[in-house]
Amino acid sequence: MTTRRVLTVAVFGLAWAAAMGLRLEAQTSARWTIPVEAANEKNTLPSDDATLKAGRALYEKHCVNCHGKEGKGDGPDADKRYAADMDLTAAARAARNPDGTVFYKIWNGRLNPKMPAFSDKMSKNEVWQLITYLTSIRQKPRG
Ligand code: HEC
């Protein structure tokens, strides 16, 4: 390789690393960053008794300590400063939390405020069961 080539490769490498750094930064800033293709994913499970029951059990196992018995964001491990952001029942939050977005949040978690990632604790199907349950406890939008 010529020196020029090596330099070009190095410059691209650095630019890539910087871009990845920015992505990481985005995860820790005020908002979640959800890739468009992830947000567009749809829950295809039926909202039947078996799915809701499985979803509720997963919720009680993995989420209740932070998000609270009724999903209001008031569990014993909840960070009180973010109680409103942790309220999974709020109708006003439904519009910006379509199925795919909720899936992404559960699967990947976030660093600050801290929510663990669950990609190593649940299968994708289990996460969808959980989302079926979460959808059922959401208040209906007014109007
Ligand atoms: C260690 C505590 C903790 C646990 C355990 C936890 N979460 Fe969270 N969760 C949070 C925090 C903190 C936020 C708020 C982040 C923010 O500011 O947007 C959050 C936000 C969310 C949101 C986004 C709400 C919105 O309207 O933007 C969803 C959905 C969610 N959690 C689902 C779950 C589910 C489902 C589980 C169980 C599998 C779970 N969480 C487990 C702490 C937790």
C-alpha cells in the first residue's frame, strides 16, 4: 500500500470511530434513539388470555421492581426523578411508543436513566408477549 492509501484508510477509520462514538452518546442523552426500521416492527401476537397471562408473568418477573405493580413507574427500585417517564400506562405516551419502539427499548435498555437490556434474559417471542400485556394496561387516549 502507498502511504497515501494508508492515510486514506486511517482517516476513514477515524471518521467511523467518531460516528460510533456519537451513536453511543445518543444512547445516554435525554432521548432514546430508535432506528426507523426497529420502530416500524409490529406485534403479531393475538391479545388472547394465554398471551396476556404469559406477558403478565414476565412483567412480574422482570419489570415490576422498577415499573410498579400497575405499571405506574412506582416500584421499589424506581428512580423517582423519572417516575413520569416510567409510567407505562400513560395514554399520552402511547403515540410515541408504537410496538416496535417498545420492543427496541426493552431489548436494548438504556444507560441513563438506567434501564437494563433484556436481550439476554428473554426470547423475542417473550418480549412480544410482554408488549401484548403492556398494551392492555395502557389507558385509552381521551376524546
Ligand atoms: C432498573 C429499573 C428498570 C427495570 C428493571 C425496567 N425498567 Fe423500563 N425503564 C426504566 C427507566 C428508568 C425508564 C425511563 C427512561 C426514560 O427516561 O425514558 C424506563 C422506561 C421504559 C419504557 C419507555 C417508556 C416511555 O414511555 O418512554 C418502557 C416501554 C419500559 N421501560 C419497559 C420495561 C419493561 C417491559 C421492563 C421489564 C422487562 C422494564 N422496563 C424493566 C427502568 C427500568
